[in-house]
Amino acid sequence: MTDTATTPPALPGWRHTYSGKVRDLYVPDDGATDVVLVVASDRISAYDHVLPTTIDDKGAVLTALSLWWFDQLSPLVANHVVSLEVPEQVAGRAMICRRLQMYPVECVARGYLTGSGLVEYQATREVCGVPLPDGLVDGSRLREPIFTPATKAAVGEHDENVSFDVVAAQVGQDVATRLRDTTLAVYARAEEIAAERGVILADTKLEFGTDPVSGELILGDEVLTPDSSRYWPADQWQPGRAQPSFDKQFVRDWLTSPESGWDRRSEEPPPPLPADVVARTRDRYVEAYERITGLTFGA
């Protein structure tokens, strides 16, 4: 654990170009334009802030789980991974990936109602223009999974839920349909796999791009990690309340508790996390990896 957000390391043969909330991107020093090095840091974000404290092994867990899911989903959709032959400093938490033309859409599939979807439903009885029946509560399972896209926001800003028609206006009807259908197919397969392991996949966010040469639709970024998905233990699912989860809920809960002394409505940045919150958050990320994959983290 550190009390300052990690600075992207200098890597031989690569030049740092961008840092997101969690990932750092590098391009080859030799000028090649077809690949990019994607490094998952141990940074953690909450309430649209990158926190000043890191979570040990988080980047390695996210990378290992993404790679496992990319393999499981390969019959459905191609992914952007090219090689794991990365610089030693970032081994285990980095991938060399195809450089894609990314779509400006967060492709979200929901099988359960919670989060921003619940807020929208309570106000309109819809989520992203999809009508839903009365009587649903936090954690309700939907009759069938729905596509609820969002616009991509810059660091520190909120993604905005939008309708399918808005996506179609941005990228065209045919592409929007492919994004929706592929997102729902990925969710259906992943939900099935997670259920076999006693885990509910409540919702997930995917990002897609196209190969600039072939035009093929490619699954990019991370996939089905606790950062991009809500995972709940199936044996503790109880609609009508917030569900226990395999993610950074310990962080959110501490930040909004009196102990933190932080007001999320203020413009002040969040405070450093205490060691016990860091340890419990790490344990949940590792548990998610091990329960879903059946593998031992770090083995």
C-alpha cells in the first residue's frame, strides 16, 4: 500500500501517453502504430475520484481475470490481446494489445436492477429508454437482461446513461445493433459461468472498437472484472437492500462514513484509506478472481 497514486513507470522500448483512473497506456518507441501496452495499476477510484491510496495486487488481479474472461468469451467475440511479453517491471499486470478505433460508448448490460439504473427506474419506470414493470426494488432480477449504454466521461466526470437511439445517432444503426447484441451475448454467457460458481453477475460494462485494417468488432479494455462489473454472492442475494459484493464497496462505505471525515459533495479530494480497508478490499478482489476462475491467485 502507498499513500500516493502511482506514477507510471518508465519502460524500456515504450513511451507513456495516457493515464486513466486505473490504466496507463504506452506506445512503442520504434513508432509502430498497430499495438499499445496497457498497464493496470493498483490505483482505485470511487465517486469519480482517483484515491490517494493504492490497493496491493489490484492491477494483477484485474489483468489475470480479464485474460481468463477473454479466453472464455473467444467463441463469441475477438479481443484485443496480442502478447504478454511485457517489460519485467509490469509483468503480471500488463498486456500488449491491438490498437483499435474505439467506440465512444460504454456498453452496459444489466440483469439486475441497482446503482444508477435503480435511480432512473425509481424516477421514470425506465432505464435508458427501456420500460420496466412496476414493483422492482434494489437487487430485483429483470425478466431479461437489458442494454443500457452510457457516454464515456473524462476522469472526474460522470458517465451519462443514454438510450439505444442516442447510440445509433452517434455510431449508426447497424453498429449500434451489433454493439447491443454482442454486449447481451457476452453478458448471457458470463452470467451463466458465474452462476455455476455461486456468483451473480448483476451488470457489466464493456468497451468495443474496430480493427482499423479488417473492420472487425473487437472487445477491448478490461472485461468482467470487479471494477467493471457488479458481482454478488448468490447465497446472500436478497432483493430490497444493497447486496454484498466482490468489489470496492468497503472503500465506498468507508468514504461515506463519519470516520473518513470526507463530504463527497465537497470539492475536496478523498482522504487516504486506512490499512484495514485496503486489506479487506484486496481480499474481495482476490476472492472474486478465485471463485470465478477456480484458480489460486499468484500460483
